[in-house]
Amino acid sequence: MAGLPDKPRWLAGFLLCMLLAGCAPVMIVPGSVTTQSRITDDAFITADGAVLKLSRWDAIQPKAIVVAIHGFNDYRRFFSAAAEYLSQRGITSYAYDQRGFGESPHAGLWAGSDAYADDLRQFSRLIRIRHPGLPVYLLGESMGGAIIIDAMARPERPDADGVILSAPAVWGRETMPWYQTSLLWTLHHTLPWLTLSGRGLGYLPSDNIDMLRALGSDPFVIKATRVDAIYGLTNLMDSALNSAQKLNIDTLLLYGQNDQIIPAEPTSLFVQDLLLHGNGQKTVAFYENGYHMLLRDLQAPVIWQDIAHWIIEDSTTLPSGADRNLDKLLSKMPTDDRVNAH
């Protein structure tokens, strides 16, 4: 820039400084411990004072408790219909907005896997205190499933009797094409503030079109995502994909044949690892008419019934028979990676 006149040189320097200042990814990590975590009528107050909005669906005489963890860009209301169904079958449900999502502070900014795992650990402890003697189950959809997997693989894990993983986000980098991971790395280190919508990609997350339209007009559903948040989610999925062998707890995994969001290949790899390692009863349900948002698909009541049955009655078989479709899911795995998982 040596030959530039004074004004263009100043302008170029200013723009360069602005670019460099904007290149730092943002992650809103929890602050110092300032209080005891607690649950109020409509919020989960974390140990660092974060106020995370909370919804609760009470059963009259509860037999079990479900803590539902929402997916990426979603929020606690994802579980409303399923929770209403479960409440009629003796299951009380809770769901809170995770940091950076829904009505929580800093919407759109990633808080980090450590934060999400620790929040879940705190919340499950509070639920145990509130409902002594009742079994507690953690249910996660997509990213929520990955958070549960990651949290349960840690030395200090949430206190739960079982986990339910609905289309868990296990699409780790090792199963992504190189150009996708390279582009994400480049954008994260140059334009982390850039937002992407995914519009026009042609992916259909559910066959429930009315529900999808409602999400499109819901102000608490994030429509455009920062690159640094996507990068954080990918780190989480890396951890989840490689943590199946550490899931030493009763597990129900749900996956739909028409899932266009989390591919079948990483899911089948995760399932194989899940079935071959660890302790606890493992049940895998493969729904031939299911999409990514199984809990809100048109056939969602079938999935709700399976979940209630698995919790209350029998963790080895499901009313829908979807647990007998394991071979169809494992057939999605590359041939060289298949072993006998039965």
C-alpha cells in the first residue's frame, strides 16, 4: 500500500483493523459461581446466575421424569406435544432453553460443550431432589442427543436412569467430506460472525409441513446461524460420535430412514459402537417412515408410544416393532466397517 494517497491508505488500514477485529470467534462461556443452582416455576437458574426459561408438564401421579434437551437453533417448546402425551401416561416432563437458544441470554452464540454438559448435570441433580424415588430419563433431540452423549461420557456425569436419543447429532468430522470440513475451518478462522440460513438446500427435516411453517414464524427459533456456532456444534458432534462406548446406561436410540439432516452412515457407526461396548440395555428403533424431527413428524404418536412403553413397561421391545429393523440401519454402514452387532 506504499503508493496509496493518504486517504485511501487510512481507509485501507481502517478496514484491515475492522476485519482483524471481527475474526475472533465468539463463545459465551459461563461466569464464576455466584449462587446455588435452582429451579423456579418458569426458569432454571444456573450456578453462575444464568436464567434459562423452563417449561414443565405434570402427570397427576408421576411414575417417571423426563428431562428433554432441544436441538440446534430450537428451544424448549419442541417437546410440548410429546410431553402432553407422556403426562397422560404418568410421566412428568421438563425442558429448558439452553444457553444461546430460545429465550436464554445471548441468543445465537455458542456456549461450549462444557457449559451444556455442566448445566445438564446441575439440572438432573435438582430434578432428583425435587422428585425423590422416581426414575429420571434424559431425552435429547439431534444436538440435544449429542449433549447427553457427551455429558454422560464425562467423569462427573448427570444423574439419570436412562437416556433417549432421538436422531442424535453424531455427524463427526471423520464422516464429513474433506471440502466441507475445510470450508468450515476457513470460515471459522476468517468470518466467524457470518450467518448461514441453509435456505435453498432442499433438506426436509419432517413430513409435518404445518409444524415446519409454524417454526418458520416462531421468533424464538433461530433462522440464521453464526459460523462459530456451527463450528462449536461440529466439535460437539465429534465428541458424541466417539463416545458411544462410554454410554454405560440404558439407552433408547431413535432414527428415521428419511433423515436428511444427520446422515445414516455416522448414525450406523455410532449404533454399532453403542451395541458392542458398554453396560446397560440398548434398544435401537429404526422408523422406515421417519424423518429427522421424529417427535414432531406426522407419525409422532407412534414414537411417543414407544418412548412411554420403554420407560414405564419394557425396555427390550417396542409396540411399533421399530426395534426389529436394526439390520436395515446397519446396512447403511460402509461394508468394511460392519461387524456382527447382535
